[in-house]
Amino acid sequence: MKLANIAWRNLWRQKRRTILTLISIAFGGFLAILMTAMQDRSWADFIDTAARLGGGHVRLQHPDYLEQPSLKKTVTGIGELRTLAEADPDVETVVERINGQIMLSTATDSFGGALIAYDPTAETEETFSFLEGLKEGEMFQTSKDPGIILGKKLADNLGVEMGGKVVYTMMDKNGEIVAGLARLSGVLGTGAQSLDSSMALLPIDVVRESLGYEADEATHVSVFLGDSRTSDKVVSRLAPNLPDTAAAYTWSDAQPDIASFIAMKVGGAIAMEIIIGLLILAGIFNTLFVSVMERVREFGIMLAIGWSPGQVFKLVMWESTWLALVGLGLTGLVSYFPYKSLSENGIDMTSVYAAQDSGAVEISGVGFDMTLHVGLYPESLVVILVCIVLATLSAGLYPAWRAGRVAPVDSIKLV
């Protein structure tokens, strides 16, 4: 501890330089924490939203459905699939749905749309975000309710009002065109133009009857997880136990455009953090190197009176260590309150990013939440803290090596 004490006193011989270095470390840590926290929370929420709009974090469906989506490609034995999925420790909820294409007609016009048939008794807002988007009317109460729910833009295009008749046609599992009649019972407004102009919701048992499905048949089983990052593990555990007529896919397999977009954005953020880290690393290195060069004569005297090069090296590395430790403390201090405020209240970014005509930003058919919150995964925090320590210690390696290489006779002559 003697070297640690000397190193601590050495740091404060140049208070201004040390304080500026600590501020740069804290500022870099603050930026890294907030940028990473924005990425962690934003993309986790976005993936969850996509799962709630689509088919879950993991989908159990016909092996050919992913490449050629069709109402002909179904999975049966839903009960067994649900039981298998619910047994996995990372699974929270399992529901079945029927997804496909539908043609909608009124006396005014006809438009194609995207069908989602669901079980109202099994779905909640945690699994089906359309339940939050109802603007008019009411959602279904049972899986055999009459009625149809349309996106607001689609309803306007069809010229149908609440209670108005809508004729829908679909292609059943045998390739035959089947038709049904329903009255508009609800209107959705998600803020995503592609959804509001195409989405049609129907009760799952009504659609089963129209399409000739069995009671335990659907296009896919949607599996929802507590953490979307475990989807690969869940798929690897479920896949070996599935029948040949079903396959398991992660959300990224089922929605590769969203996965690619997120990967691109995360990669860009990591590159920016690396650049910021290198700039801060250069500043720390400059501080330590100048400090060593100013004390060449001092190190020469220390070596002349019996200090070994290794001890001098350790002394300078202790100075780096103190900078890292105090820098970590300051990072936590300056980051805590902004992080707490942003995680609880967020920042409304609607006026900055939202499209003027919709009030929302849409990415691959998924509306992006315009209230910016932060949330940091524990492992991300550990990585940031470790990187700060390693960067600070790395910045001290060369100055410490130079300090231990000082020639005592020559350096003592310096004034």
C-alpha cells in the first residue's frame, strides 16, 4: 500500500490536470452509459412491440410457412405445442393465431388486407398490442363473436362506418375461395400507416369455421418470453421435441428486416462509442505521459537511491489505477440522476422525428415509441465499467514503462 499512497499524493501535485482527466473519464463513462442504455431499452421495447404485433418472440409454425406464407400451411395439435412451449423456463405466455391475407369489400370499394385471427379470452395487452389501439367500438369478448375490427385508414378507404357490413374472402386450406359477412365492430389506430391501412382482426374460431380448420389448428403458435434475448436458446430447446409438421423460429428469423435494421443501428452506436473511447483514451495517455516526462529527474533520483525499475513502473500504474477508480465513482455520480429521470419519465421525441401525417415513426410495419426511455442491461454496465478501467490502465502502460527506463545519471543532471 506504500506505492498506492505515494501514487495518490503524486496525482494531486497537479490538481488541475488530474481534475480535468477525471472529468474526461466521467464524461466518457456518462456518454457510454446513456448511449448504451438508449440502445438496450429502445431496441428491447421495439422487439417486444414487433412480437406483440406479429407472432411473438418465438413462433411454432409449418416448416414452409416462413418462405411461402399461406393459410394452407398450418400446424395441428395446438394443445401439445402449447404444453411443450409452456414447460420452458423462459416462456411466459403461449397463444395461437391465424395470420394470412384477406380481401375486404363493401358497397363502396374493395381492398386487400392482412388478417390476424386471435382468441380474445387468451390474449392481453402484453401479447397483443392491438388491444391498446382501439379508437372506436369494442374488441371481441369471445372467439366466436360476430363482427370485424379494421384499421382506421382501411375503414375509411372502404367507406364503412360502425355497424356497416363488410364482406371478406380468403383462400382456405384446400385452395378454395371462401367468404364471410361481418359488421364493423371496432376501429384501430396504431399510428403506423401500413397497419392502419391494411389490418383486419377476426375471432379465431369464426375464421377456423370459415377456412375448414380443425379446433386445434392454426397457422402458428406465438410464444412470448420475459427477455427477447433468450429466443435463440428457447428455439434450440424446443426444436428437437417438435413434430415434423412444425418448426420453431425466433423473431429475427421471422422478421429479418427488423433484425437487420436493429443490427445496423447497434453496430453504428458501438462504432461511435469506440471513437469516443479512443478520444478519451488519448486524453488520459497524454496526461500520464506529460506527468512522467515532467518527473524524469525525480524518477532518476528514485532509481539512484535504490528503487528498482519495476517499482517505478508499479508507481505510475498505481496512478493510472487511482484515476480509473475515482473516474468510475464520478461516472456513477454524474450518470445516476439523468439515467433515473430518463428511465422513469423519458423524453417525448414526437415533434422531432414523427412523420407529419401519422404522428409516429414506422419501421418495417412497426410503430416506434416516440417517448425515449433508457434501460441498461446489467451485463452492459459491467462491460462499460470494465472498459473504463482497462482503457485507463492501458493508457498508463507506456508512460510507466518509460518511467522505469529512465537513466539515473543522465536524468539527475536535468534541471
